[in-house]
Amino acid sequence: MKIIADFVEKERAVSFSRRLRRKGIPTHVAIFKGNNTHLYGGGPKTFGVWSLVDCQHNDAVILLKDKGHKVEYSLSEDQMQLLENEIGVAQLKKVRRDIAVFVIVFISVMFFVIWSWFANA
């Protein structure tokens, strides 16, 4: 994934993302910068639009300035859905793996603490 552009307003980022999708470029919109640690939620936020397919990045950047640009590597809606599903499954597997590692480490530490406690008693 590569950043295409960032916007101050979320609505503009989402609008640009939808325009890219209509041209066959799947994207992801997320908070790109910001600091919400201030008591009143201060700090500047920008919303980044990210290209999911690296070879489409240049086309997306050009579309930012030239709405009539012809996309070289356009994907169909079915291809974009398949790509998004694959990304979702990969993220789910990563979360499951991270949870499994945490549980194994936690149980190992608890076992060691209990064993040490009984060994010293």
C-alpha cells in the first residue's frame, strides 16, 4: 500500500476514494496524521487515501489532478471485492496469530511464576 494523498476533511478523502474505485482502483481511507492525546481532542488530523495495488499508485496520483486520465491497470468490481476479501482474511489470520502468541507467553509466564513460588515455599 502506498499513500496517494491526504485530506483535512474525511468527506473529501472518501469522495476521492469513491472516484478512484469507479475508475477501477481500490483504496483504503484512514487517519494519516493526528494527535488525539490533548484533553480536548486537539491536534491536526488528516485522512489518507492509500492505494491497495502498488502498480495503480501512479494512475491514482495522476487522477488527483486530471479527472479524465485513462487508468492503465483498472480492476473490475469482482476483482476489487476478491482483493479486499483476501486482505481481510490475511488481517484476521494475523490477529489470530498474535492472540495465540500472547496466550502462549502468558501461560508460560504464569506457569513459571507458580513453579517458582512452590519451589521457594
